[in-house]
Amino acid sequence: MPIEPGRFFAAQAWVAGAWAHDVLLEVDATGHWSAIQTHVPLSARQDARVLAGPVLPGLVNAHSHAFQRAMAGLAEQRGAQGDDFWSWRERMYAVALRISAAQLEAVATRLYTELLAGGYTQVCEFHYLHNAPAGAAATDPLEMSMALVRAAQRSGIGLTLLPTLYMRAGFDATGLREQQQRFASSPQRIKTLLDGLGQACRDLPKVNLGVAIHSLRAADARAIQTLSALANARQLPIHIHIAEQEQEVRDCLAHTGMRPMEWLLHHLPLNPRWSLVHATHASESELRGVANSGAHIVLCPSTEANLGDGIFDYSAYAAHGGAWSIGSDSHVTRAWAEELRLLEYGQRLQQRQRNIGAGFGASASSAANLFEAALAGGAAASGQPLAGIAVGQRADWVVLNGEAGALCGVPSESSLDATVFSSPCAPPLEVYVAGQAVRTAPKDDDGFARTMRDLWTE
């Protein structure tokens, strides 16, 4: 459906890595920026809609498992045998095995609306719930995927859907455990899903496709290389969990003789379409290799902290010019400002210094450098023109509430710093995706509360 072209005026907008003032913004009928003018006189903005606060481009949430929103806050009690990533994973399976397509749609609709309120305008959905719930009849191959597409359409967020390869339980396994059968897929099945989804979503301009590999432990080398070749042939984004846990690194070394990211660098043609999720436990040589390849890393600071993964070596990677983006993964938080704050604070705690991010980028502001890196990396992760307020990019933006909480009374040039490093930060006044305003408050009838009761009441 064509979009009504529009003209908007912002007293302050983030353009080309800095705040610009008196900005006239023009959106074309495809939902992309057609003109950006700064310092426009009063006479040039008479017919433009005036935006009520500072304007930032929307960010891409580069890593999401939507169904895990249903367990946010519900895995925070220690078991008798202790608690780590692997015990958390067992609790996660309880949701993964039960959730239906209708329930997934309800959870994802609520989540995607919350992500919009958190300043994200596109989400990369790392999707591996391909099959029917445990004990249920076989499902339509597209059913679970289309539940996510419908949720994105209902909320208004852009969606990069990543059907995920998942074939085995570990490096030494030949198949999946019983509780993982819902995830079962193969390169051929991923191709079939892509073909079906391409047809089903052909008239949905805010939906695009990519592929994912769950992890090195979840697929063998031949399958990974086959899927990589498919992604390259179709020019698709390709994502993979990598080096999240120290045990994963030890297992990879034991079975392949290489560390996980080292294995990728030796066996695959990494390029800018590759997104390596987490990379928490990487050597400097691996980080340098990824940076040189043009691939980028997706950091999920809130989930990495929640699961006790460890702290990514940001300074080493940034020193090599490495590209990165952010994601909220398990969705214990759902706002990009929180992710950037946690990323910076983790580095400060580890290095016992301040403003680490300020050392890597064009600005003296940590928030500015972190935001700009996440903006560019998110565009790469999604495979969409989402690199900011610039001609030809999709017209995604958020209007900050300059009178609320963290921003009230703050000098205009410090608006981004305060958004990231002062809290609480109020939701945006407005959010636009492809030039159209979208809702940022959940509807009472979205089915989320009922779904939560059904999932968690025995």
C-alpha cells in the first residue's frame, strides 16, 4: 500500500552522527527519506508537521527470540543444584515445547509493541520453533513463522525473519534430544521455508528474510556450509550464536581442534552479511579476524548479564574497527538505551575507567559513538536500509519526550547522553516506521495476559 508522502519539522534531529537543528524531513511514497535539510528558515517549514521533541533514528534489534518474552522474570530463583546458562536452558525448553502458534503470536505482538516503545523499529527474529508443540499433530511448515509475521504486522514493527538450522544436540551427537525435536530442521527445510515465506510475504514491504545457524554445536560442517552457500546465492543476512559460553569453547576445541570463531574464519567465507551473536569468549586474534572479514558481532548485554555469560572484550574489538549491533535476545529488557548503558558499564567495571565508548569513534561522547555503531551494525544485520536519517534510508524515527524524567532541563546537545546514561527514560512520544506512526502502548485485548496464564498455570 502506498504511503502518503509527508513533510516533518524537528527543532532537533540526529543527522550524520550529531545533533542538527531546525531540520526539515521529507518522506516519499515508499516510506524512505527523500530530503533532509538542516537550519531551514521559518518560511520553508510552514506546511510541515512539527514533531514535539528531539528526533532519533530507530534502531534495529538484531537478535530476538520472541517466545522467550513469556519467561522474562520467571527464571530468577536458584535451584537446589545451582544455576547457570545450562540450567536456564532447561527452563527455557519448558516454554519452547508448549507454546502454540496462537500463543506465540500473542507474546510476539506484545513484545514487538514493547520494542517500539523502547526505540527499536526493526527486529531480527532468530526463529527455531519450526514444528508443532510436544504431543501435537504436525503443523503447517509456515505456521509458527507466520505467527511472527502477523505479530509484526499487528504491531507495525519491521521484521527480518531468520529461519534457523538446528540438527543435533551437541558436537558429539548425531541428532536432537527429545526435548529439542521441535527445533528440527535441515538446509533443505530452511530453503523450503524461505521459498514459502517469500511467497507469503511478497506484498509486505517491512518484512524481509535471512537465515540463521543455531550454533556450531547444533549443525555439522557440511550443513553449515550448504546453508552459507544458499545465503550467499540469495544475498541474505546470515546469523549464528557463537562463543557465548566457555563450555561451548572447550567443546569446540575438543571436537574440532579450533575455537568457535577460529573455526568460522577457517571454514566459511565470512562477509558483511554475517552476524555473529554474543562472541563473549573470543581471543584477540579471532576478534581481529572477524573485524577484517567485514562480518559483525551482535551484542546482547542484558541477556549476557542475566545468563552470566561474561563480558565481551569491546575495547579489543573496537580497536580493530570491528562492526557491531545490539539485540535484546531473551527480552529481560526491551529498550536499546538499557542495552547500550549495560554495554558501557560492563566495560567500566572491568577496566575501572570511565567513558570507554568515547575512545572509539568520531565523538567525545560515549553515547554518540555507541549509538552510531549500533545504528550501522543494525542495518547490516537486518539487510535493510536502516542506517539513520539520510536520503534513501527507510524513514524510521522516534520522537523523544524532552520534558520527561531523564531529559527534563538537559541542554539539547546532551540529549543522547542523558537518554543512555540517566534513568528512568520515558517512552518516546511517537514512533514512526517507514514514515507511518505506530502504536507503542499494548492493547488490553492482545491476548498476552491470557497466554501467560495458560503457559504458566498447571
